[in-house]
Amino acid sequence: MLRTMKELRARKTRAAMRKPLPRHPRRVPATPGEDGNKYRALFEKIPVGLYWTTPRGQILDLNPAMAQMLGYRTREEALGKNAQDFYLDPIVREHAVDLLQKDNVLRNFEFQLRQADGDVIWVQDNVRIVFDDGGRVAYYEGSLLDITRKKQEEEGLEKRASQVIQHQAALLELANLNLWDFEPALPTVTEIAADTLKVERVGVWLFNAGHTEINCRDLYRRSQDLHGRGPTLNASNYPRYFGALKESRIISADNALADPRMEEFAEGYFKPEGITSMMDVPIRRNGRVIGVLCHEHTGPPRSWTLEEEHFAISVGDILALALEASERQRMEKINASIMGISAAANSAENLDELFRSIHQAIAGFIPARNFYTALYDRRRNILSFPYFVDECDSAPAPKPPGRGLTEYVLRTGKPLLASPEVFIRLRELDEVDLIGAPSIDWLGTPLVINGEPIGVMAVQTYTEGVRYGEEEKNLLQFVCDQVSMAVHRKKSEQELQKSERFLASVFESIQDGLCILDRECGIIRVNPTIEKWYAHAMPLVGKKCARDFRLGGETCEKCPTRTTLADGRAACEIIPRLGPGGEITGWLDLYSFPLIDHQTGEMQGVIEYLRDITERKAAEDRLQASLSEKEVLLREVHHRVKNNMQVVSSLLNLQSRRVRDPDVQEMFRESQRRIRSMALIHERLYQSSDLSRIEFSQYLRNLASHLFHSYQVSSNRVRLRQDTDEVFININTAIPCGLIVNELVSNSLKHAFPEGRTGEVAVELRREPGDRYVIRVSDNGVGYPPGLDFRNTDSLGMQIVNTLVNQIDGAIEFSREGGTAFAIRFQEVKPKLRS
């Protein structure tokens, strides 16, 4: 190494303080070796380098030791060389010459000499000037001593002294750190250790509670100035290393790849990471190893000094003390936080306040910058997020459970620490999907009541170097176990309050009247509508309902509330609304419902629901009066239509008397019968309570009897059998059906029983599924003529039947079995609206 100018000046000063030699000339031989033959043997054998040079530095002579010191094998190779060429720094040569010329002698002058092969050594030079007889400088003679080892020892001592000073400064800096908060202080500890020892990587590893795994809590890479968490190792996979760790104060391995104590890491860790030297210090508490301080060197292997080992051990001891103090303080914080959570659970007015208190408490011992609580409503199958603090995502809206990490914890009911590796594995197993911004670590634990998960508390980190481990998982689970009941109780209270506010809002907002009575009909509560109706009787609460609603203390003649109190069933009645003087100011629909205590099942009172129907009742009265008037008019219309048809039938009867042709007379009679069948419809209508529909079975009986009488058929010869269901149909359907039956029965009476033949005519009416009906008219007479098509005949009666069946969208069936039978299937014809 070059000497600094400061050192050179110091040496110059020391040389100047030496006593100067006399400056008298001295006779010398013409050449340096002229009178030294007797000393030649000594000159050749002495181990100190001896030399003679000209004042300009040319080497005149030197012994073998000097030649070797200059890097030559023989003295001949060095002869003639210039001494100036061997100085590492030419300025040092100039300074040495100045000192020599000042005092004629230079003692113990140290400098760095560059050998012929380029190597540099430290030497000590002692030289004097030799004068000739004339007092002129003849040459320089001197000796050179190799002091490289001495210098190396001095430099080693200086280096070790400097290291000790640096180590003491570093330890002092560590002592001034706030190591009570262990985790946040770790990055500073690893940085100081790495910078002090000039090592590439320093990591702090801690065992889990079961001593089965060891996790790297902070790993500092000095060249990258980067912190992070390392892997988690299974202790059982490295028995030799952890066995040596238990027995050692320090494991110092200059060649880590060849050290048998560390060979378990060689292939899987040292070689991939380029680690060549290791120095590991066990961190102990109460004599037990709880962690390791690891120093990992990369590049060429290095030898660890005793001072470096002592420094590393001191840092390990500081970490052990800090960990113990931090653990003690942490437990105090945890206990205080749990007490705070318990107090918040009792004092918080709502869930949001409770969750905020829990968040603040958890942040005291776990990194919880991002924290949320999810609650699951199993009845509605809805997952909500009532408290959500996150630097990347906003609170999700309530939703059915999906496939996120939150839902995974809900499904399994177990805590989950999802590192990136765990999350990837869960996705590969198709257990979860990525929802929201990807985090580095996600930690969630279930809130459980009676073995059933009701929600999840979760923290997550997006910051490199801020990680969670088993300890954080256990702490969060402990908190969840403590607060689950408080959360459930506060949630139930909040839901109850919300329900009460909603019901109160409904109670106050409904525009109809609501009144709650006890079992003695005392008023417990009324809504504003009731107060408005009975403002003259305010206040209402505490009074009897009859006193306010009836004014005289008498109950309603038909009191639905009394009915409900008596049998527990809902009841309703229309009651008058009375004014201050007892006058009727309106009308109310009063519905009474039992008020049931769902815990005991007993009726506690009655809920009265009242609707103002004053306008509706007035409209109904007006409508009823109008309907009554219209009903009278409609009955009169049907009566007049029936009378008019009878007039027409009488006119036909008078006209037929003037006709002598029997066929023409029969035509008049058939027309009269048809008119009679229609007149019967109107007669039935004006006699019926329903003017739009008639009971058709009774009509058929009257029509058939009339036809038997009209045809003067003796019941002894042809019997009438009627089998009909009670059927109500409108006039649009009744008239066509009546005409059809009229024609078919007439046909049977005219043609089925010739020449006094006896038999039976049957008329049937049946209701069929799908609001359909069927009319059957049959006889057991001579039967329908073979080969005659009833759909294509000259008979006016059958033409009328076919036409009317089509008119009502019906279907007609014909059978000759046992006589003649017709069946007509149809639906009621809907009345057409007038446009």
C-alpha cells in the first residue's frame, strides 16, 4: 500500500530531528569493492541486502540477498539497473534523496518496493553518502531489510483494532435501538451486521412453538439493499446442522461446502445461492436454541476472524435479550388489547365501532394495515363486509359466497395462512379464485359460534418484507375466539335495532290506521293516522278503545277485537268513525289480528288495522242504487221480451187458423214452439236473482214438458226421462242450446214413435272437465233412416241444429245404437264487448 504524504512528512520531520553527521570529506576507494576483498565472503553470505549506487541511482554492486530482494536470481541481472525503477511511488524516491542529501545519511526509511516480477514488498533502507578525496560524492552505500511480514503484522493489528472499534460502534448502535418492538427492528439489525462484517447476506431465523420448523423472519441482501422473508425449513431434514447448533456457541465455516456440519445445505441451498462461507450463531433463551443468526458470504471463501466471531456472538446475545423483552412486552400488549376488545364489546354502540376497536387492538401486535371482517348470513346465504380497510381494494357489496379465500375459510372452518405458494396450490386444486388485488400474504381465521362459522377476520399485506407466520396466525385465532361471541351478540343487537327501526318506520309511515291493544282492550300504541282521525280524543295511549272510538264506553255491536280475543282468530267488520259529538264522520274497515308472543306462544293482545272506506262506501251505495235501478229495468226488459214473444206466438196461432193445409199449419206450430223455447229463457231470467245467467237444467225440464204437451204425447206411450246437473250459463249460450234441444226433442216426438209405438225420450245435461258441457238427446224409437246424412238434409230442424252448434263453437256426435242419439259438446260463449 502507498504511504500517504502525511506519513512521509512525519518521517521527514523525524529525520530532521536527528543529529547531523559531520560534513568533512572522507577518502574512499576508487570503486566500492576496491579494499573490501577480505570482506567479500561476508558480503556474499550476509542475509541483508547490501548495495552501492551512483548518485543518480544506477546500481554499481549488490550482494545476492539484495538481488533476490529486487526479484532477480543473480546479481548480474540487477547490475546497471536504476534504483528509481524499483520504487512503487517515484515521489517517495525523491523524498528519500532529499533527506539523504541533507544529512548525508538516511536511517530506517521504509517504503514499498516493486520487484522485477511486479510483486510489491515492504523494505527498510539505511544508506549513507560516500565522498572521494576531493569531497565530492562518490556513491551511495546502503543496506535493505525486507520488513513485509512485520508490516503485514502491523496492518493486521491495525485492521483488527479498526474492526474492534467498528464492532463496538455497531454494538453501541444496536444497544441504542428500540428492540422492544422486535419485528420492526430486525431489518436494522441485519443491515448493521451485514455492513459491519462486509458480508453479502444476514438472516434471522426463529423456531416455531413446536421446534419442528424454523422460519426466516428477515433476510437482508447487502448488494441489493433488499429485505425479505426467507423460506421455512423442516428441522427434521437437517439433523446434523441443528445438532451441532445445540452444542456450539458459534458455527464458523470458512469453506461451507466442505464443512460436515453444513453439508446438508450444500446442494439445495449453498450452491444455488453461491454461498461459500457461513458463520451461524444460535439464539438462546433459558439455554434452549430458539433461533439462528446467519451470516452468508458469497464469492471466494473467507476466513472469519476471532473479532468477527465475537461480534456475531454479541449480536446473537442482543437478539436473544431483545426477543425476550419483546415477547414480554408483546404479551403485555396482547393482554391489554384483549382487555380493550372486551371493554369495546360491552361499550361499543354498533358493529362498526366494535370492529374499529378490534382493528386498533390487533394492529398493536400484528401488521394490520389491511384488515376486514366478513359476516355470513346463513338464512339468506349472503356474505357481507361490514368493516373493510384496504389500501388496494374497496369494500365488496353483499353477495352470495363465491370462491375467494374468505369463503374457503368459511367452508373449512379453519384458519388459513395463504402465502403466494399456498394460494397457487389452492388454485391448482380448484379451491379458490383470485378476487381483488393479489397480496403477498393473506391471513384469515373464522369467527365460530357453537361450532358454526359466522364470519371471517382477515389481514393481508402488499408490502415486500412484511410477512405473516404461525405466530401471527395463532394470535389472530386467539383474538377471534375471544371476540366471536361479542361480534355475534352485537350483530344480533344491531339486526334487532335495524328491524325495530324498520318496523317503527313502517308503523309510522303507513297511511291506514294501526292500533295495538292489550288483552283488556287498553290502547298501547297508535300510529299518526289514528291520532289524526281521533285528534279530539288525544292522548289515546292508556285509554280503552271503546271510550275513544265509541265515545260512550260501549263496545261495538259487532266487535272484531272481542272476537279475536275470544278465539284467537282474525276478524273484520265495518264500523262508523265518530266525531267529537258522536256524529258519523266516516266509515272504517276494522281488521283485528292476534298479537302473539313467539317465545311463549301466548296471545298478548290485538293488532287493529283500520282503513278509511268512507269514499268507497259512498261509491258502493251509489253503485248499489244504480244497480238496483238497472236490475228493475232489466227485469222489465226480459218480461216485455217474453210478453212480446207470446204476442208473436199468438199471432202465429191466429194466422194458422186461416190455413187449411196441414203441412203449413205444422210449420206455424213449429215456429210457435221455437218462439216458446226463447220466451222461456227470458221468463227464467226475469224470475232469477242473477239477470245475466240462468240455471239451465230447470229450463230444460220446463222446455221438454212444454214440447210433450205441445205434441200431445201421452206419457203412458212415450216416457220423458231427464238427468241433468245444475249448470248456470249466460243468455248468449242458453238461447242457442235451448233451440237445439227444442229441435232434437221435437224430431224424436214427431218421427221416433209412429203408429202408436211406445218408448222413451231422454234429455241429459252434464258438466265435463275444463269448463265444458255436454247435452244428450236420445230416444229408443225406430231410429234415424239409414243412409240419411244429418249434416246434409233438407230438414229445416236439422239445419237449425247444425247452424246453432257451429254458432256456439260446439261439436255434435250422432249414434244409431238402440235408436237415435245426439250429443252436443260446447263451452260457454263469452259475451262480445261493444266497440
